[in-house]
Amino acid sequence: MKENRKRQVRRGFTMVELMAVLIILGLLATVVVRNFVGQVDKGRVTTTKANLRLLHTTVNQFHMDTGRWPTPDEGLAVLILQPADVTNWPPGGYLETTDMPKDGWGNDFIYEAMPESGKPFVIKSYGADGQEGGEGYNADLYSTDAS
């Protein structure tokens, strides 16, 4: 019988070994998720800033072509829909798409004529929360600051 006991091969894992592996996997998953979520938010901010620069440049081009800025009522729609009083509007509009770009969180950009900054216009995104103000990823982004 002693020989049979020595020949027995241990199979499987103990509960302690399984728990240790699960804890390690959980910690690794937490680190990966935290880093991934941070990168997604950074990507959304980068996309929003790029769209703000594009729209700002395009509104300036509209002004150079027409001699006027978009009115608050027209907003950014003048970039894709020709106003009745504009004759030298480029075929197809000022954007390569017929859809207005959205910010990185899927919200519409806000066009504001004659803001408090004294500039002719500003285009805004209210950030991740979609509400004015905020900090971090909820902070407002402006076309005049996008760099």
C-alpha cells in the first residue's frame, strides 16, 4: 500500500491557488481598464479639438467668401445649406459631408456670434457631460483655444 500512495499523482488545484490566480487576474484587469478608459477620453478630446479647428477654419472661409459671418439663427448650418442671400457659395457647401460633425461625445457643437471674448465668433463643445462648465473631461472646449 505504501507504493500506491507514492505513485498517486496530485491532480487539480487547491482552492487557495485558484483564489490567488483570480485575484491576480482581477488586479490586472483593473489596471488595463483604467488605462483604456483614460485613452478613450483623451481620444474624444483630441477628436473634438480637431473638429473645432476644422469648423473654425471653415467659418472663416465662409466669411472670406461672403463678406459676413453666420448669424446666430443660421449657426453652423450655413456650412452645409446655402443661405438665400449668398450667391458665391461653393457647390456642395463648405464641408466634405452633408452631416454636421459632432464632438467626441456625440453632442452638437454650439455656434456663438460675438462672444464676450470680443472675437467675431466661437464654436463650443460642452465636454463629456454636455453641460456648460465643468472640469477635466467635462470642461468646455472652445474653437479659439483648440490647438
